[in-house]
Amino acid sequence: MRWVMVALIGIVTGTIAFLINVGIHYLRLLKYQGFFRVYELTRDSGTIFLALLVIAGFNVFCSIFAGILVAIEPIAAGSGIPEIKCYLNGIRMPRVARIRTLMAKACGVLFSVAGGFLVGKEGPMIHTGAIVGAGIPQLRSFIWKKLRLPYPYFRDDKNKRDFVSCGAAAGVAAAFGAPIGGVLFSLEEGSSFWDQGLTWRSLFCAMCSTITLNLLLTGTPLVPEAKFGELDQPGLINFGRFSNGGSGGNLWTFPYLFLFILIGAGGGLLGAWFNSLNKRLTIYRMKHVFRKNFFYKMLEVILIAMVTTVSFFILATLLGTCVPVITRSEQQFANSTRNFFCPTGVTFSTIKFNDYFNDLATLMFNSEEDSIKQLFHQDGAFTLPTLGLAFICYYFIACWTYGAGLPSGLFVPCLTIGALYGRFIITAMQTAGIPTAIDPGTFALIGAAAFLGGVVRMTVSLTVILIESTDEIEYGLPLLVTLMVAKWVGDLFNEGLYDIHIEVKEIPLLGWDSPEKVDRLTATDVMNPDLKYIYPISNVGNIERLLTKTKHNAFFVVTAPLSASTEDTTSSIGVSKQSPLLYKRQSMHPIHRTKLMEQRRRRKEALKRKEYKEATINDDGESSGATPFSSGAVEGLHDNANNAFTFLGLILRSQLVKLMHNRIFFDEENGVETQHCIKHEELNEDYPRFKRIDDIELKEEDKRMQMDVSLYMNPCPYTVSYHAPLRRVFNLFRTMGLRHLPVIDNSGKAVGMITRHDLTHEHLHKALHAKSRHSNNDND
Amino acid sequence: MRWVMVALIGIVTGTIAFLINVGIHYLRLLKYQGFFRVYELTRDSGTIFLALLVIAGFNVFCSIFAGILVAIEPIAAGSGIPEIKCYLNGIRMPRVARIRTLMAKACGVLFSVAGGFLVGKEGPMIHTGAIVGAGIPQLRSFIWKKLRLPYPYFRDDKNKRDFVSCGAAAGVAAAFGAPIGGVLFSLEEGSSFWDQGLTWRSLFCAMCSTITLNLLLTGTPLVPEAKFGELDQPGLINFGRFSNGGSGGNLWTFPYLFLFILIGAGGGLLGAWFNSLNKRLTIYRMKHVFRKNFFYKMLEVILIAMVTTVSFFILATLLGTCVPVITRSEQQFANSTRNFFCPTGVTFSTIKFNDYFNDLATLMFNSEEDSIKQLFHQDGAFTLPTLGLAFICYYFIACWTYGAGLPSGLFVPCLTIGALYGRFIITAMQTAGIPTAIDPGTFALIGAAAFLGGVVRMTVSLTVILIESTDEIEYGLPLLVTLMVAKWVGDLFNEGLYDIHIEVKEIPLLGWDSPEKVDRLTATDVMNPDLKYIYPISNVGNIERLLTKTKHNAFFVVTAPLSASTEDTTSSIGVSKQSPLLYKRQSMHPIHRTKLMEQRRRRKEALKRKEYKEATINDDGESSGATPFSSGAVEGLHDNANNAFTFLGLILRSQLVKLMHNRIFFDEENGVETQHCIKHEELNEDYPRFKRIDDIELKEEDKRMQMDVSLYMNPCPYTVSYHAPLRRVFNLFRTMGLRHLPVIDNSGKAVGMITRHDLTHEHLHKALHAKSRHSNNDND
């Protein structure tokens, strides 16, 4: 069943990728055809600005569309990769994986790419794939609500995260034709540990997606030279084969290796600067643009569109150099050159003589993919000023664009900028008379890798993606060296752009390593000692008050204290001070009660187990509700050892609300047997749209009822000892994807709770500071 | 410092790989030159058996050498990959990573490959890399024992495992020229979760190894056509470019995809059969050959050598077909054809006419790499009977060879067999008149992938390695499909060959997923309830008795019982029944004692912390000894709650022995202050060669001493609640690389211990059985 799901995810992702591609293709065709027709008409009459008007109008039109879509669903802005990263890290991001986001993102990217922005469609594609991954297994709940298919629900965090991983892999596979790279990407960003089953599934998903896309691409007239059924169009980006690939061997010698290291270092520097500029811009933007209303956002987007279009047009017209076309008949990209104000040649029986093209226009009035191809494959055509100008122009505009209210990928712009950078260096070297045996396109590729590595700082997965999308394994080693150097150099200055955006948005993402110096901290130092707890059997009114007054998402279930005096030792607004009736019961014979309860529960469990044999114990550590108590074996050994506040389990806010909503409580007088039962699946069926406590109306008599939560709590979440080193806490969170980690003392008492927010850099620094001050005081 | 280490590991691995390669090259040259000289002399005189004698003699000679080396160090037998897998899984394998093993393995593989066995040098190369990884960071302890370099020791399990991962990646990189594949391999097999730092380090290590190897290969006359400094010899195996690679595009159409799926399924079947044959053989061999003395092992090895040589010779002589040479001047492998009894042609100004070669001899009297290249690139040269015969011959002999007392890789033989299989199918199809557009070499590649996938069942990493070593990214998708199908089909029947060998050796490897049906089990069901515990302050003689009488590797440290009556509730031969003096002390004022202790300890800690600021808290969960207690914050909250048998910490056997050896104990009369201190590093300095308890002589008065272990125990290992589902236990073990997991009840009491052996399939099935019987009884 899972495999079918996964295949479906792959196929749907591939199809959406295809649709986006077709859309962009035709929009672009429309744009450039219109533009060049007007250009042809007006070039001699001096009213060339009309052509500018056409293209600018088109772009503004597109930008308005894209802006409106983003305004409808703000999370569709940006590349989506930071969001996916957070999601896979275990953070609950509202609205990230909704159908509406999918629509906004997919249509938005159509317009933003077609609108001439310096954005790529790859990041959004990955986001799209992830949404599909999240959505497909839950289709039933949207469409066939009534149809009861005999498959499990997959409606908990762990499963959903796995499907999202698969979807992201499929997205990468569709975008770059890189199934292996996709799997690595989703593993690197998302999964907590290498799970072989998941790896296989995401690989399968990525393959389905690639093959689907391939079939569709070759089956439609979009790629004219491909025949249906051939397997050579695995992705949307294809950089083509390099001219000295295939010539075998003598490509890389050691002197070049040093050159690559230098280029890598340069790319890292440029990337770090790009990131720091963009960070400042983003902070400024969040303060001054996004705070204000929708109109400002739109205005910025339109402004970007105008500036991009006009500056490109003016630069291409005034500063472009006319370069003769070197005819290489086998090159399919030859028709993407632009001859913009350059003399056209004479065509003599299919061979053109004296044909020129405008190099700057070729770079600027093309899709970015075509520009990259030109940079990679066009032999000795671009002049130094052209490359420099284009580089500067692209660099700043791309930096401005990323983060605006647009669906915008980062990959392709970075590759373009990097290719310009690499090409600039090689051209400069050639101009300076330094002989190079390697063709300039290769340098463009190395430069592209260096800059991309400097900006996003991805690692192995990025290398694999680049290798897969360039179709050249021979470049593996040089690319690897370049990327590594770029990352190192960049890391000296700041973080990767995605991480910067996550940081700016103040999302508590857990990084790879726990920050340094935290070795001195222990769980006690970071935990929140303000316990919010309930008893296994509590008063409903009290629970409601607890839920209303606090914002915590998980609550301890602890044994009640034996005597009233111990009750106030912890500062808590819990339910401890009320319910004398309950209290009496417990203080009378707590041990007998527990034992009785235990037996009754066990009998019930046995009955239940027969009924729902499918209900497996869920090991997510978070969402598992009613794990049956283990029967037998150690029984009687510890029943008598439960002291006050002994930790019994964890219950989530959503579960409490659901229990309350379904009126799972009992009247004190009738006894606990009168409490209804609810299935474990029902408890979580609202996922991910849980009810809120405010939505529930309780009558006065309900509030006097008691609720037995012991059946529904998670009796054995991951816990940590109070003097455990922080590194362990970090590892547990990171590896198991936890959200709450109870801290327990030696005797099993709950002493605090650690959440993700307690592990952010900021919070840790504060804790460290507090601790060092504390110990200084001790020494004095 | 780590990075320097890692670079060193890479460089050394690359150098060793190069040396092995050179050795094999010259031994082989010697062999074939000698053989063909005798062959030339005798071919017309009818005494051809003399040539057979020469080659057989040489091979037997080699096999004796290899056999002796393995006899010296038995763990050097086999490919080493299962051993590395177990090591990285967290199992302590004795002697796996010693220098002596390295020597035996490296020299052994030299002779076993040169001796004409059907073995590869890749597995051993990976093992070699891993040993280098384990050894380099500990060089100091061998060589510069006196030299105190200012770097940390890296002498605990976690760090060592990381270095071994790097080394294994370097080994793969050297063997296949596949740095990315190497990293994936070591991640897939080894690491518990994707640690970005580790990934980078192993990538760097793999790159160093590849570049070193490349430099050495191009710098020596071994590869005559390579110029020094070129980067085109990244690995020892290079399959060369495919003839229709580079022609662009039209390679894969959908009908072929189905063909690939069929080939993959066939490869899976053949692989599964291979595995099952080899399993039976290995079991038989372990019973009847390895049990007996050294002589039998040697005899088997020599027998294999004889059978291989003689059968190849006879087959090549009698059944080889003479095939005309198709001259393709650009092919460097053309000189590896053998014309063995076939008419040689006339050489006319560098072009040969009417030259024939014996196809079977070409396959059989070559290095396996050359055979593979022939199969991949020789156009239409092999006849159907030749291929079939060679396939059968290789299949059975390789199956026999793997697992014998030889260093023997599995990759290359499997690739050869698979290539024969693929080539056989395409030749059969061509003979049957089915037209195919793809050149037969491609089919050989697909077949090789299918069979290899069917045998070893590796996944993503295997694909990447194959892609990297074939230098053809275009084949990525077809290879992926084939491998996936092969794995699926094979998994229907049995496990991968490495896993089979691990299983046969009864090593408690933890697989990827917990086995099915265990969802019903909890920690209680699998734990060992037979507690072995000591108190924080115990009598030395009792500890010694405990260590001598049990074989456990970790012991609980628990609080002493308050009254004598509770003492016997757990069945234990611990130290609970003695030491009235200690007992009196504790029962008198346990709380005061603990508090006093705690304060004293904390003061000591503060002093210590100043002294060794470098000593960080180790999060390995196993080997961390004296983690300082956290100061402050929750103090006083729980000191009074420590009941009898409350779990305080875990102490390892090795630590206890070390403490005893260093006489870290005190006389009852002088008080605990007189106990010496020992640094945390010293506690583990003997790693991995810990002293045994038998090595320590204790005097009678020593036995009356008391030992305070509270400073040296690990106060917060990972623990698990007694009713935690087994899946969680599994995840913790798998992810954190644990060896012991204490089971704790709600009130913090120790109730049992789970070790790796408790999680083997066998043990789990037993537990499941016991549980179901138990619950049936309950129902009756």
C-alpha cells in the first residue's frame, strides 16, 4: 500500500512538473514572439521603446498575477526549501503542506518565471513535490470521506514526514533529472537517521517521477528533437554534454586543481557576501514591507519586474557587443542566440555567413536555462565587459528578488551568476594571455558550482545533483573540490542562505551539531521547570482551565501527592488545588486504587486487543496515545513505589481537547467504568487540523465530571535524566524528531520539560550565561 | 586536528591501494609472461602440459602464501565487508582493526588475486581503509608513546567508529574511484544517523585517497598511457567508456526498460541461488573444515587453486572458439586478447590481418578486470557456448571460493559473472534474430549490475559506485531500475550474502528495521531481569567476586536497600549480602550520607573542572565514565527520594577493573577522602586492550577496602521505561550505537538490562513465543 502511494506521489509530482514546464514554455514563447515581432517592426523607425513597453507590460502583468497568488497564500513565497527543511526537521509549520499552497505555488512559479524575474522553478518544484507527498496519502479525507479503504491512515507525524521526504525527492528528481541526488537531498535535510526502507521508497518515488516526466516530455511537441519513449529527458534542466566530454582522459591536471580551489574560494566569498546582503535586505523587508499591507508587497514585486526588464533592455541595447556566430551544426542551442541590433548575415544554402549575435542580449533575453547553456557551451563568444556587466546586474537583482513576495527558486539564478563568474575568469585569463587547455564552458560550470556552493552550502547531495544534471561524471572530482572549498570559505563568514532565512523567521530549527561550549550544560539548565501536569483521573473543569490558561502542547500525567503539604512545592497552575473529592479518593488508598485500576485496565485492554488487532504501538514518541500497558512479568514489583509526582506519561493538548469534545469522562458517582471508550485512531483523526479548546462548550455539570486519561496518554515517551548532558538531549531531539522531552529525576519524578524552543542558540546562550554567573557566585 | 587525521587516513589508504595494485600487476606479469613463454616453446612439441604445470605451480605457490597469512590472522579471510559492517554497527569485533590484520589482509589479497583465484581486491581494500582509519589516530600509542602531542585522544568508541567510517569511504574511493559512492557506503552501512560533520570528513578523506592514488598511478609506469598529473585515474577499477556513450540521446527507449526489468529479475534469482549455495557451503565449511586444524584450511585453498587453474586451462584449450579480431585502433584493451592455439595473422605495417583470438582463453587467462572490459567493449566476439561455459564455470568456482581461507573480494567476481550473464542473453537474442539497437557491452553492464545487486543487495550506494566506476551517468536510470528489481526478487528468497555470513557467524547485528510482529513486545519481555549491581560504595572483594563470577560487561550502580528484608527480592549474586560495615553506615543515615557525599563530590568536581578544562562530557552512552554531576538548580529536590535499588548509573567492567588495578579504593577507617583520584582519560587509556580481572592480583587486605565508584560511573546513560515498546528499544540501540540499555521502572528503580544479544531475531522469537503462551494461560 505504501508503495502504491509512493508511486502515485512520484507520478503526480512528475505530471505537475511537466505542466509547469509547459506553461512556462508557452508563456515565454508568447512573450518573446510578441517582443521580437514588435522589435522587427520598430527597429528601423526609432520607436524601439514600444518593444520595451510590450515586454515590460507582459512582465508586470505576470508579476501582478504571481503577487496576487502569494498574497492569497503567503507561505507560497520564496523557494519553499527552508519550509521543507523545517517541516522535515520536525517543526509544525502551519499551512506548509496544504492543497491551496500547492496551487498558489505551482501557478505562482509559472508567472514569476515567465515574468522574467531572476528566479528558478526548482525550489518551488521541490516544495510542490513535498506537498504532493503530504497530500496523496490523505486524499481519502478530502475526496472519499465515505469510502473506507482497507489501508491504515498514515495520519501521524512520522508517516507524514516520510511521505513528505519522498515527495521532496520526487521534486528534485523532476527538477534536475537527478533521482539519486533527490534521495540524498531529502535524507540530508530531512530524515533523522538513515532508514533503509525510507531510502528505497524515496528512490522509487524519485524514479517514478523522472520516468513520468520523461514520458510526458518526449510525448509532447515541447522538445521537438526527442522521440516518444526515449529516456533521455529525465529532468527539466539539462545542461547538455560538454564539448570536451567524451574525448576521454586528459582533462584534469594538477595545476588546474589549484585553479579550481581558487575559484571555489572566490565563489565562497561572493556567496557569503550575497547571503549577508540578502539577510540585511530580508530583515529590512520584514520590518518595513511585510508588516504593511498587501499593496506594498505588490508594489515591490512590480518594481522588481520593471527594474529587471528595463535595465536588461537598456544594457543589452547600449552595451551589448556583436559577436560572430561560430556555426556548430550539432548544437541544438544555436537558435537561442539573439541578434538584437547586430547585423544578420547572408544565408547561403543553410549555412550562414557573417552572422552576428548580441552577446549581452543573448544572455538577457533568454530563459535562464538557455543562458546557462550558452555560457557552458558557446565557444569563445562573450567579451569581458559583457560578462562583467551581466554578472553585476544579475548578482544584485537576484539578491533583491530572493525573498520578495514571489515563488522563487534560488538554484538557477545562482548557477547563472556562477557561470558568468567562471566564464569571466577564464576570459580574463585568456585575454591576459595565459594559455588554458580546458574549454571555457567547463570553467563556467566550475564557477557555477562554486557560487551555488557558496550561497546554499549544501553538500554531498548538491554535488550529486550537479553531476546528475550535467550528465558528466568526469567532472565529479573537480566539482567536489570546488564545492568543498566554497563551502569552507563561505562558512567562515555566515551560514547558508536557507539557514539564514530560517533564522530570520525565528523558527527553532535544530541544526546538525549542538553548538559549541554547551558541553557544560545539562538537561536541568535548559529545561522549563514550570510543570504543567494533570493526574490520571482529573476533574474536567480543571483540565479545561489548564488548557485555556496555558499554551503548552503537552502535559505531564503524574501520580497525585500523598499529603497536601507536598503539593505546593512546585510552582504550577495545574489542577492540583481543586477537586477535594478526587483527592480524598486518592489519599485514602492510593495503592489499592492503582492496583484495581491496573487490573481493570488490563482486562479492558485484552478485550480491545482482540477487537483492533491492527492497532500497533506507535513509536513516534509524540502522537502515540493509548499504548496498552504491558501485562505481566514485572507486575507487583513497583506498584507500591509510585510516589507523589511520579511521572506516568505524557498527553498532548490535542488529545485532551479531543477527549473533552467526545465527552470521554464519567460521573464521580457512577465510577470509572461508565467512561466511554474511544479508539486510538479516532483520537488522532483530526490530524493535522485539531480542534482548539475555545471551540468546545462545556456545560456546568460537565465540568464536575472526572476524566480518566490513563488509557489515552503516552505512557512511555522518551525521557531524559535531569543531569544528562545537553548533547544527549540534542541528539534525542534531532534523531527522534521529538517536540517535548520530559526531564525525570532519579526516582522517576517529573522535574521539567524541554521543548524545541529551549534548544535554540539564543536560549542556550542565555542558559550558558546564567550557569557561568551562577558558578561564579558559588566560587565567591 | 581531526581534519589532518582524516587527510592522513585518505593518503595512507590511497598509498596502500596503490602498493597492492603494483604488487598484483607485477606478480601477474611474471605469471603470464612465464606461462606464455613456456607455451610458445611447447605448443608445437606436444608437451603443452608443461605450461599448465608452470601456471598451476605459480598459483599453488601464491595460494600457499595467502593461506599462511590467513592462518596467522584468521580474521583477514573473506572480504572484510561483513566485519566492517558489524564494527560500524557497534559490535566489538576482536582483532578486526589491528595492524597485523592490515598486513595479513594487504599481502594476502596480493597473493590471492595474483594466484588466479576468482576473487576481487575491492572488499579487502575497503577493510584495509577501515583499519587505517582505526589505526592512524592511535599511532601515537604505538610509536610516540612518549610524545605528548596537544590533541585529544580519540580513544572512545564513537570517535573510533567515525574514523573507521572515513577509512572505509577512502577504501571504496580508492578501489572504485568513487568518492561519493564511498561516503554513501559508509553512511549506509555504518553511521547511525546522518551527521553532516562526519559526512564532510569522510568525503574529504575519500577525496584525499582518490587523489593520492591518482597521483601515484599516473606518476609510475604502471599505466603507460597516462601522463603524470592527470586526473583521469581515480580508482583501481576503470571500466572504460562505452562505445555508444557520447553519441548522445537515443539510448533508452521504453521497451528496453522492460527488458532491463527482466534481466534484473533474472539477476536476482541467480544471486539468490548463489547466496543459498554459498550459505550451505559456509555452514558445511565451518563445521568440517574450520573446526579442524590449519592443514585442512590450506588444503582447501590449494585445491581451489588447482581446480580453478586446471579447469580453465582444459576448457580454454578444448572448447575455446577462434574468433577474428576486429581491429579498433583506439581501444587500449585490444592487447588483452589471447590467441591461445588460434592462428595468428600476418602483420602488415602495424595492421594485422586474419588475426584470431581464443574467446574463452581471453576470458580466462586475463585479470578479471580485463575480462570485464572485454565483455563490456569487445564487439560481437564471444560465441554462445563460450559465454555459457564461462558463466557456469565462474559461477560455481566463485561460489566455492568466497568464504574459503583467503582474503577475497566479492565485487569483481560478481561483476564478471553478471557481465557473462548479460552478454549471454544479448548474444542469444542476436542469435535468435531479435534485433537490438544497443551494443552488447551495455547489456553486459546491465547484467553485471543485476547479478551484483542480486548477491549483495546493497542499494543507493551500490548504484552510485557503479555509476562512478563506469563513468557513465547516462546509465544511471537503467542501472537503478535493474538493481532495484534484482534486489526485490532476491529478497523474496534470502538475504544478501554479507548478511548471510554475519548470520552464520552468529554476530548480533542489528538490522535496519526491527522484525515484524514485535510490536506486541515491550522492554520487559526481552530484558534480562537478572540484575548485576553494585552500590556507589562497595567492598572491593565483593566487586572482584562479581567480576570473576559473571561475564557481564556493564553493571548497575544502585542505592543500597533500606532494610534487609527487601534485599532478596531480586535474584542476584551481586554484592548485596556482604559488607556489614558498609551496610550499617548506609542504613544509619542514608540521606545524610548521600547529601554529604554529594557536596563533597561537587567540591571535588569544581576543583577538577579547573584542572582539566578540556575534559568534555562524552555522549557515547557507553564509555563515558566520570561525567560530573550537574551542580545547582534542582538540588535538594530529589535527594530524599532515592529508594532502594534506585538506578544511579552504569559502570563498565573495564572501568571497574581499571579502578581496581590502579588501587582506587579507600580504607573504611580513613574515610572516602583518602581515595585517590584518577582522570577520566586514564580510565579509558587502555582502549581497546583492556585488562582482564584475572590479570589483577589483590591482596587480602585490599579486599577489605571500600571503593567509591560514584565518580567514575556514567550517571546518565540512555535508559528505557519497562513498558516501552520494543520498537523504541530497537531505535535507541540502532541510532545511538548502544551496547547496554538499562530498563527502569516508573519510580527510577532498575529492573533489567537489555543487550544486543537480547535483540537478535532468535531471542525475539523466543520472547514472542513466551509472551503468547503466557497470555493464553491468562485467558484460560
